[in-house]
Amino acid sequence: MLKLEKRPQPSKAWVWLAPVVAVIATMIAGGALFALLGKDPLVAIRTIFWDPLFSEFAFFYRPQLLVKGAPLVLIAIGLSLGFRAGIWNIGAEGQYIVGALCGAGVGLAFYPMEGWFIFPLMVMAGALGGWAWAMIPAVLKVKFGTNEILVSLMLVYVAEQLLASMALGLMKNPEGFGFPGSRNLQQYPSAHNAELIAGSGMHWGVVAAMVAVIFAYVLMTRHILGFHIRLTGEAPRAARFAGVNPGRLVLICLGLAGALAGLAGMFEVSGPAGRVSIDFNVGYGFTAIIVAFLGRLHPLGILMAGLLMALTYIGGEIAQSRLGLPAAAIQMFQGMLLFFLLAVDVMTNYRLRLTWREVA
Amino acid sequence: MKLTKLLTTAALALGLATGAMAQDKLKVGFVYVGPVGDGGWTYEHDKGRLAVEAEFGDKVETVFVESVPEGPDAERVMTQMALDGAKLIFTTSFGFMDPTINVAAKFPDVKFEHATGYKRADNVSTYSARFYEGRAIQGHIAGKMTESNIIGYIGSYPIPEVIRGINSAFIHARKVNPDVQFKIVWAYTWFDPAKEADAAKVLIEQGADVILQHTDSTAPLAAAAEAGNIIGFGQASDMGEYADGPRVSSIIDNWAPYYIARTRAVMDGTWTSTDTWDGIGPGMVGIGEITDKVPADVKAEALAMKEAIAKGEYHPFTGPLNKQDGSAWLAEGEVADDGTLLGMDFYVEGIEGTIPN
């Protein structure tokens, strides 16, 4: 008989093995799902995971991986800091929206003036916007002990209403014939977050994501703050004895996560998306939660997980169009990834034991 | 610019490589904003796609991607379709406008058709339907049928298209029932069954016994059926499954004739960039079966109005009409011009409340 036995220490090997096993399990279960839908599972899996990287048109898809992955990585890095310390910011989507609105707002305010300083100002405004939106749950938690999960999540819906209001009112393109949506920042050189090398997919958001990965790595391994974060997450009581101020930690973790999410929104609105529109946000803030856990809350893991997630999006679209797979099947496939990860994660803290039932 | 070149070369190479095959098989792509099973907007576009397949059989191959977010994702999906050899691509949501223009610039040989937008290019056409013509008929039926004199209206977003529909319905409801009032709720979504049902319930609680909707799911009709003694209309699609219950008629988007015509134009090499805004006359807007719940005389009047609109004898926005603030808009007998209608951002006189922005 099989028995689960708690490990005295979480298994180091399983921490890193779990995502790999989860990906393989997703491929198998997903393949079965595709087969049930009457598609060749091997072709479907190849279309999702292989074609974007190595097919005839990979020159187009590879840069797209960076475009799709950068906001995920940027947001997930910020979230992981808080998650490590047991501070649960679920509202990155809202911080992403507000960052985009602040960044775009600064850019639109200067239109049509040209100047080198406009884009840096937008970057600052984006980070500040996201930071300020995250400060609401942070301050409420520190001052009144509210639950940051609920407050940050609810603020996503407030941010969405704010976005709709901006797209329909204040930021509406005056030359847009009354239709909602702002001017396209791609056509405003000083505010455009253009590709740094044409055709590479590299824009400032990608650079920022990479810097964030390195920054987070150094912070977590070399800096006292990183130590405090880890200590608070693993042993809150010990952390208090070690002189960690929990309130300060909440402010820092939520603030950093908000600023990074705000930056992601700002780079997106000024680059790939181009304009503030009612449906500007597409769920990066929520997907980033999956990315953070898939990446084991480790900066390098998050980088890999972000790219993997981007791959399933891009490959999923190709599979829809080439094989006629329904979008819901692709979404299920992505959902399975988190499901299997959480399931396999049991192995990190428990081990399987083969036991013989003793005769009573 | 390197990417543009690369893409064009690739498209060209592909065009050459599959040239012999492509001669008898045209690949047509469809980009949808919602799921094909939404029962409304996207469902009808997909019916148009199936009609293209039925019409041309082996001569076409259609591909589609559903639930595509508006923005960079849409741009990638369109590019992917063009790379895979699609020669005609329909992008069926307003928010796909800038992505369509961007991708079209990279693939000059591919024709694009964008629904409900206003930006065109040499290889980008736009098309939309005059849904407000159907709204006039709805308003007439609603005004005659209401007993509480309160008509509920579920708006999606306060954009010209939706405001036009509200105005058209209101004008014709008031015309037959001077006591009628409109209560408008904004759902801020095109498709969200839960939100739409909530909106319908709120309106019913406020006394509305007719629900008009400008959102795409059947949830408002389901809510009306649950409440009982409420009538509603199918939106974008016939929603005939509610014909035994609250649904008394519907506005149907019929894209099939247009999609077939445009596909044929590409095959014949006669495709040019155009702007199409068709209504009941050419068949782009259909009026679903009016059920027996509607008294025979009201039904006859509604059908007569449909006939007059189809023939071009009657325009739903014919003066005298004032704006909400009381200022004159259209003089006696004057007909609204398309420019004003396309950018409509005001209510007509008699509607209460303000347009949110």
C-alpha cells in the first residue's frame, strides 16, 4: 500500500523536478484531451511547443516570445518577493492597468511635443502609478490589518472601471470620431517604446524584465532585505526576534510588486499595445501568479516559466488556426499546467512510502 | 524595417511555393473577439464563415482563432494567418482596428476586412451594419407592448454605435407611447453572462417589463424568463430558443452575403478597398420572426416599418428631432447624415440620464 509521509525537510530535488514533471504530465493529459477532440495529439503538442521555436516562421515567433513573456516575467518577479514573505498581492492586474494609465497619461499630455525626456518621464510615471495603487492595500494592511488578498483583488475591478472611463473620456482620441480609445502612441515617436533592434522583439520592457531578474537574484541571495523576506516567509516568529519590522516589509514588498507591474503596463501601452483602450488588460497580472509559482518564486525559474507560458499562448494560437482546436481547449491546457504543478508539489513536502498493511 | 522586409519576402516565397496549389484554394482567415459559442456576435460571424465554406466548397479553406484579446495578441494572430498563406482576413471587432492596419502594411498582397472600424488602406476595407434600423422596429414593438411604461436597456459601452441604438429605439417607442421611459444600465462588457443577467435583474426590479440588450449573450433573456411576464429581443443572433418564453423578435446580423461577395471578389481579382454600411435593405440586418405574443396589428405595423426601411422610404432618424438638452437637431422631414450617426455622442430629447464618460 502506498502511503504519504511528511518529509522532515522539503526535498531540494523535487523543488526543481516538480515543474518539469508538471510540464510532462500536462503534455500527456493535454494530448489525451486533444485526441478526444479528434486531433492528432503529437501534431498538436508539436504545434504548441515546437513550431513557434523551430518552424519555417520561427523568425517571427521567437521575438514574439519576448514580447509576450516580458510583462509576465516583470510582474511575476515583483509578486515573488511578496509571496516569499507570505504577502499575497493578487491585484497585479490592477497595478498593471494604473501604471499603463499613468505612463500613457504623461505621454499624451505632452503630445505633440517631441523631446528625449518624455519617455523617461513616462517610465517613472508608470512605476509610480503601479506603486501607488499597491500602496492602498499595503497601507490598509499595516494601519488597519485588512486582508491584502481581498483589497488588492477588489482594486483590480476598480482599476478596470478607471480604464474604461479613461478610454471613453479623458484620454479619448480627439481625432477618433467619438470612438473609445486613446491616440496610438506608436505614432508618437517621443513616447513610443519601439523595438531597440527591428525584428528582434526587444523593447525596453524586455530589458527591464531582465534587469529585474538580476536585481531580484542579487536581492534574495546577497542583501539583508532578501534574507528578511525569506525569514519572514519561513519563520515569522523568528523574523520578529531578528528585528524584522513586518509592516515595513509589507510596504516594501507590495510597493516593489506594484512598481514592477506598473512598469509592465507602461511598456505595454507605449509599445506593443500602443493605445489605452477599454480592453487593454488581457490578464497578465493573473497569469503572472502562475508564472511566479511555476518558477518556484526564484528569479531564474520565473524567467524560464514566463517564456514557457508565452510559448503556450503563441503555440496555442497556431494550433487554433492550423488545427482548428477550440480556444477553450488551449485554456484548459494552460490550466492543467498549474493544476499538475500543485499536485506534483506534494512530493516536495511528502514522500511516497510503500508499506505493508500489518495484520491486526 | 528589417522585419517588414523579412515578412514580405516570406509571404512572397510562400506565395510562390504554394502558388500552384493556391490557384484553386483560397485561404480565408477569421479573427474573433469572443468564443464561437457565444450565441450572439461571434456566433453570427462564424455562421458567415461557414456560409463561405458552403458556397465555395473545395475552392476555399477557412481558418479562425476565437477569443483573441484586442491589441498585440490580435496583431500576432493576424500575422500568423498571413504567414500561413491566408489571402483574405476578416477581423471582426472594433478593437482590432490598429492591429489590422499594422499587419496590413506588412502584407500588401493580403486583403483585410475590418468590422465596425473607420481606418482603411489600399488592402483594408471596413464594413458594418445599420443595426439602428432594427432598433427602430424593436422600439416600436416595445413601446406598444409595455404596460409599466418602463423599458430597460442594457448597454455595453457608451460608444456611438450603442448610443445610436438607444436613440433609435427610444424615438420609436415614444412615438407610439408618449409615457414611455427608458432605464439604461451600462454593463461595460460585450459578453459576460453573469453581468448581463445582473443588469437585467436590476432593470426588472425597477419596474421594466421590456428588456432591450446591446450585449451578446442570452443571459438577459434567461433572466427575463425567470422573472416572468417580461419580454425581450434576441441580439446579434436570433436566440430563437427563447421564442416560447420572453423573446418576441430579434435583430440578426447576417454577414454571410457580404463574406461570400468579398471572397468571390478576391478570387476574381476584383477586390478593392471599400467602406460598407448596409442595413435591412441589402440583408445585412435581419429581423427575427415576430412571435404571437405580439398583437397582430402591432406585428403588421412592425413589418410595414421594416418594409419601408428596406425600400429606403423611411429613415429611423427623420426630423423633427431635438437633442437631449432641447436644442434642435433635425428639422421637419430632415434625415440624419451618416457622419453624425457614426460619431453620435448625444441622447435625443426625452431620454433621462447622462452618457457616462
